[in-house]
Amino acid sequence: MWKTGILLLLLLLGVLSASGELQQETEPRRLPPPGKLDFGYVPAGVYETLAHYEPGPIGILFHMVHTFLYVVQPNAFPQDLIVKLAKDKFGAIQTEYQKAIYYEIGFLVCAAVGLLFAVLMPIVGLFFCMCRCCDNCGGEMHQRQRKNADCRRGLLGTLLFSTSLVITIGVLCAYAANQNLSSQVKNIRRLVNSNMRDLHTFANDTPMQIDYLISQYATAKKKVIYDLNHIGPLLGGRIHDQLDKEVHPALDRVLNMAGAMRETKEALENVSVSLEVLQEGTGKLNFNLSLVRTSINRTLNDPGCHDEESDATTAQLCRNIRQSLSQLQISANFTRLPRVNAQMEKMNDVLRTDLSAIVQKGYSSLNDTPHMVIEQTRSVVENVQNLVDGIGNNISSFSKAFPVQSSLSNFTIFISHAHAKIEDYYPEIDKMDFYRWIGCIALCCMVVLVLAFNYLGLLCGTLGYDKHASPTTRGCISNTGGTMLMAGVGFSFIFSWVLMGVVTVIFLAGGNIEKLVCDPFHTKELFKVVDTPYLVNPEWKNFIPGYMYNDSELELTAESLYSTCKENKGIYLAMRLDKVFNISSFLNTTVFTKDVVGQLDSVKIDLRGIILLEAEGKQNLLDFADAGLSEINYADYLEEVNKGVTVVDLLSYARELEAQTDLMPRGPLQSALKGHIGTLRQIHTQQITPMEQSMSALNQSMRFLERTASDLPNKVLAVLDAIEAAQYLISQNASHLINRETGKYTATIVGYFHQYIEWVKTSLAMEVAQCKPFSNMVDTTEIITCSFLVDSMNTFWMGLGCSTLFLLPSIILAVKLAKYYRRMDTEDVYDDIETIPMKTLELLLWVDGVASCRVLPFEKCPL
């Protein structure tokens, strides 16, 4: 049931990826990416399990164990050997035993040493007891006295104390590992409960996440509907912008020509007015200059101008003035210049047609392209909107066709049932752990008992030692210390073989699990064994897809599944559902999208209704070209304009005349000439200055007209050709442009679906039903097995084994040191008699060549 529920859940997660086939079944359009849609964030549950274990200070011991195991077993993980044995169901062990032995050689050697120790220790202990009973092996209650006895006793005590310290450290390590395992067993329930809650979170959040994915189709739909409703500005605007690049310059040229028409008329009017002013002014000026010449001549007839004898200077000045009067004449003759009335009449006829208004109609017609697009695509837009609604309804109805809630309910029930079963095992686990703890404590107590005798023996022997006492007169405390040391030796023989046997068994089990399971799991070599093709089933290349989907060719391995879930990605990606389930056969999103593309591709936009320049405007341009501007004789006009109004500048002439007059003596002649000078200045101010202004205006107008008239017909024809080309582009050649922009618009619409599809695929792969709980379960199993159990038990055997091994030197040292603490029955005579009191003299009795010793008072000696 659980397998079926998981498959239904995984099938449902693959529903929304159906449209992913769209990108393979429809040709992608090349265009800039459409506006980025914001689908928000998929609501994600928070998984509370932290599948990571930090051992703390005891980690140092774990590291030491790992280092020792690496020294014992430095060989690489035997992947090929294990695979071969697994495939042959261990039948190949008969042929591959050498490889197995080679791999296990380190463990086998250590195990052999441990077994040898366990077997020999009770045998050695038995013979040792028998030897002591025969007063050998230190069993005889006699001690030979030597000068270095204190040094030997101190050295033996120090060595035994050091050995006991090492044993103590070992048993403390074993005790710490035992307590660590018991405390971590209590954390198993917390880890399991945390994993189960994560599985419930996974099951509870998945439907909400799927509903969110489905609901976010509305985001893409709203954007599509918005673009469809604004097809005028979007599609029509694009078409207008492309046409405007070619059409707008042509219309601008016509508009510029209309401006030139108005400016031409104004120039002609300026020419007419200026010419009239100049012709009239020329006549008046000529008359006034004649009067001035006549008046000056009469004045120069004064007798003072002819009396050379009395005033030669004045006479000479008068002759000079009379000679300069010929310069007081007009220079430019504007009366001979023809008028431009004929050209003005033609320009008035031309300007009766408002060419600017006609051009503005062309602009308006071009700018009306978006509205034309709206009107011509109204039915297509309605059909596409119906298709978009249909896609959304199809997605919703298809998702409802699967029993999501029931599948997840079954999955939740399975989780709860499994959790309940695990809860039922907790009392048994606690009971087994308690028994294990008791057993380990008992083993530690065996070592502690030996240590207790060693430490008490050292304490009593050291405190009760009297350097003045002979071996036969040692005190009770010292004797008790020696007895305790021998008791420790006895218990060492009794317990050491049991301890070593237990250590060997745990070492073989824990060491091999560490090297064959835990280390390969960390390096992922274990996954390579599990993922070996045809390992579990000869017909399955890959075990997981073969078991789950009956498709062993699918590239789905335990390592890829674990790694993907470890990265907290979606189960859709982890289980490779995109290759297993062909969702497009269930959800026909691709067909609907093709219909959308087909509808948009069927858009036909006719722009022949755009008229850039009406016939009246074209005729107006031709009339402008025939306005007769080229008939004006610009050379005559410019020739007269470039001349001065008078032959001499009147102001300069007046200044020179005034300078000459000032040289004359005061009198009527000077006064009369002064009056003529004022008249000349008045003529300049009132007549010449206005005429010069008119001449300047005439000059500017004629030069403008000359530029305008220059090749005017060809300019007009060029403008008309540009308009015709632009009109032809709109009416005949715009279909390619329209198809191109329609394709871009269609790709933009489809791009919103692509964004939704890609977002759904990414969300399914990364955010929906994140399978971190499943990798957490594997990691939790590894933590419980390797970090909690194996590391703790390996540390236990390392500490206990170290203590057991150091029982050997402890036995030897304790036996030797006990001689110096226990009270002896006999003692030796000193070799140096002078240093020994007479009452404790040892007598050597020789009987048949055999020396025997007795400790007797000196006065009782039979000698």
C-alpha cells in the first residue's frame, strides 16, 4: 500500500510538468525575453531534523580509534570483492578467500593475538599458582637482603603505579564510551520523532505546494490577457515604430516643403514691399541731392570764394568743394528692376491649399496604426482568451482527477503506523541497553577490582614500610599491602582472559562495521556497491527504478537519490519523474498552446487604409514647383542691392565738408556751408537709413528666393518620390514587417507560458516536496549506527583492551613488589658482617656440602 501511495504522490507532482514538452514539440521563437513574471515563493515547510552529530570531547577518543583501525586495516574498500560475493551469494568465497584474508589480515592478526592471550592466560595462571605452591615463582616466604633493596622497591612501585594509571585511563575510556552510548540511546527517540515530524510536514505541505503551483497559472494568464487587451499599443505600436522609421522622414520633408512655401510667399512680399520703398525713395533722394548741389553751388558763388589775392585759402577750399559736388548722386537704380507680382499671385494660389493640414492627416493616419490593429484582431484576441481560459480549466480539472488527499492520507497513516511500531520497540531497546550497560559495567568492574587491589597494595605497602624492619619483622600494614597486590594478581589471571575474549569479539564486529560500512558511507563508496548494475536482480540494471517503476534502464541510483535529497531538492527531481511519466499524454497543454500560436499567426493586418499624402497635397507641391521663382533675375537684384544708395557716404562727405568749412574765416560763407552740412545729415537720417534697411531686407529675401528656386522642381520631385516610396512600403511591402512583429508578439505571449512552465519545472525540482527528510532518515541511521553505537563500542573495546593488555606487566610488577611488602618467614645473612648487629647474625650451616640458613639469636648459635 505504501508503495502505491508514494507512486500516486509522485505522479501528482509530475502533473504540472506536462507542458514542459512544449519546448520540445513547438519550435522556439527567437526574441528578447518577455517581461519577467513574479510567481512569488512556493510555501515551504521547515524540517527540524539536524542530521549532524558532534560527539564533543569524546570525539578525541573516536579519532584515536579511527586512527588505530586505519593502522590495523589500511587497505582500500574492497568494492569489487563485495560485489562479486554479493552477486554469487557468497559462493565465490571459496575462490576469493585469499583476497578476503588479505583485506582482513590486520583484524585477523589482532584477533589471533587476543585469542592467544585469552587461551594462554588461564593456563599460565594455573601453572603460576602451582609453581607458587611449590615455593617457587616467588612463593617461598624468604627474601635475600641487598644494599639496593630500597631502590629496587621504589622502581617496582613506580612502575606498578604507572601501569595502574594506564589501566585506569583505559577503564575510564571504556566507562566514558559506555556512558556515551547509553546517553545517545536516549537521543534516538528524539531523532526518530524529529524525522517522523518531518515526514508529516512533507506530507502535509505537498498538497498546499501543488495548489500554489496551479494557482500561479493565474499570474501568467493575467499577463497574457493584459497583453491581448493591449494588442494595439503592443503590436500596433511596434508596427508603427518600425514604419515610422521610414515614413516619418518622408512626411517631415513634405512638412518642410510646406514651411518653405510660406517662407517663399513672405520673401516675395518682402521683395515687393522693399522694391516699392526703394524705387520711391530713390526718386526723392535724387531730387533732394539735386537741391543740395544747387544750393551749395550758389553758396560757392559768394565773392569770398573768388578773392584769391585777399584769401587764397578760402578760394582753394571753395574750388575743392565745387569739384566734390559731383559725388552727391544716387548709386543704385531700383527703378529698372521688375516687380514680382506674378510670382506672388501664383504663391497665393499655392497657399490656398493647406499642405500642413494634409501632412498632419498623414501623421494621424500613420499614428492610427494601433487602433487599426485593435479593430482587425478583435476576433483573434477573443479566441485566444478563450483558449487561455481553457488551458487553466484543463490544468485544474486534471489535478483534481488524481486522489491527492487520499494518497497523502495513506502515506500519513503509513508514517503513523510505522512510528507507533517504533515506539513499541523503545521499552525493549531501553531494556537491552540496560543489560548492555550492566555487562559493560561488570567488565569495567573486573578491571577496577584489580586496580583497587593494586592501589590499596601500593598505599598500604608504602605507608606501612619501615626501613629499620627486617623482612621477618615487617608490620601488619606493609604485609597487608603485599597480600593485596597478590590478590590483584590472582584476579588478573581470573578476569583477563574473559576481558580479552570480549574485547576480541567486539573488536572484530565493531572494527569491520567501521571499515566496511561507516567509512565507505562517508566516502560514498558504499553507494557504488549498492548501485552496481545487476547486483540485486540479474535482470535489473538499476535496483531502485527497477523496483519502483519496473524500468531498470532509468539512470536513478541510490547515490543520486541521496545526494539530491541531501541538497533538499524536490522529490520530483530526485526520483526522475520527468523521465518516467509522460504527462503530456494526460494534460494536452501542448495542443492548446499550438492553437494559441495558430490563432496569433493567423492575424492579418491591412495598412492600405493609411494615406500619407492626398492627391491635393501632391498637386500643391507641383504647383509650388511651377510658381515661376526661377524666372526672377536674381543677378540684377543682387547687383543693385550690392551697390550703395549714393556714390559717396553722405555722413563721410558731410564730415569732410565740415572740416573744410572750419578752415574758412567766420562769415556768411561759412554759415551757409554749415547749413548745407546739416541738410546732408538730415537726408542721411531720414532717407538713406530707411533705404539701406529696405535694401538689406531685399538682399536677404532675394538670396532666400534664389536658394529656394535653385533646382526646385527636382527637390519637389524627390519629396514626392519619398512619399510614394513610403506609401508603397505601407501598402505593398509591410506584410513582412507585420509578420515579423506579429511573430515577436506571439512569442512574447507564448513566452509567458514558457516562464510559467519553467517556473513549475524549477519549483518541482527544487521547492515542491523537498525530500530532505528521506536523506535525513539515512543520515540518522548512519548517526545511530556509526556515531552512537559503533564509535562508542569501538572506544569501549579500545579502552578495555588497553587495560587488559597492561594487566600483564601489572602481574609481573605486583608479584615482584609484593616480596618487599609481605612479612617473610626467613631472611638472608648480610655479606658484610661488620655492618650487621651480632644478635641478628645469620649463621651458615654446611651439611653435606649444602648451606642452610636459620635466623637465631647469637647466644643460641650452636657454634
